Amino acid sequence: MTTYLVRHARAGSRGRWDGPGDLRPLSTRGELQSKKIAKSLGKKDISQIISSPYKRCWQTVSHLAEKTGIELELRSELAEGSNQTEILNLLAKTASGNVVLCSHGDVIEIILAHAVELGVNLETTRAEKGSVWILEFEYGQIMQASYTAPPE
């Protein structure tokens, strides 16, 4: 089974945004990245799409949800600053399907650190905005991980 771990696409500047952080939307560039992510992942056999409830995350995978007809699910475990145990519990629950998880840099760092603890050799630890980590699972454990740079 495969988990496609997506870091949200480019969003507007934190410094220029005067609203709540969780409502900061994608930038024009991020919207284009979102469409390219949908085109790429839309070809995969995906059964579930789960996102952080932050606007920039669910916007990143909204085109994919539309393209595939899969309902987008928002989960607090993928929000910025989430608890490691909750994040890894969600990862374990979804390991039996082909799933897209869209989240933030800190959450992705926790998942990648977990993969390393399991003995997975990572080619990099990068997680640029709009990038995708492809996590291959066997028997509920991450066995391989590969990085795909963000679309430009």
C-alpha cells in the first residue's frame, strides 16, 4: 500500500497575512502547484484523501478530490503543531490503503523521523512546499520512501 504525503503548496506570506493562521490561503503559485499535484496523483489508485483542516492544506488537495471524486476528509491530527502520537496513529490507521495525506512541514518531519527509526533509508529529508513523499507500506510498516520535488 502507498501513502502520498503531500506538503501543502505555496501559500501567501505569513508576514503579510493579518488573519488567523489556519485561514491563510494558497498563493497564485500554490494554486498552480495544486492543479499539477492533482494531475500527477490523479493517475494513481487512491482510495482516500485526508488533509489538515488548515485552508492552505485542503486547498492543495481540493483539485485532486474533484478529479477523483473522492471526498476530502479534514483531520486535526495533520494540523500544524499536532501531537506525534496522534500523527503516527493516523498514519498507522491509513497504512492499509492507497492514501493521500496533506499536511505541514513539522508533521512531515515527524513522519520521516519515524520512517528512519524503522530503518528506512531516506535519500533526503527535504519537504518543500508542494512536494510529495511516497511511502510504501508492507504489513503496516513503512518499508521505502521516495521524494518528489514540487511542481513548478
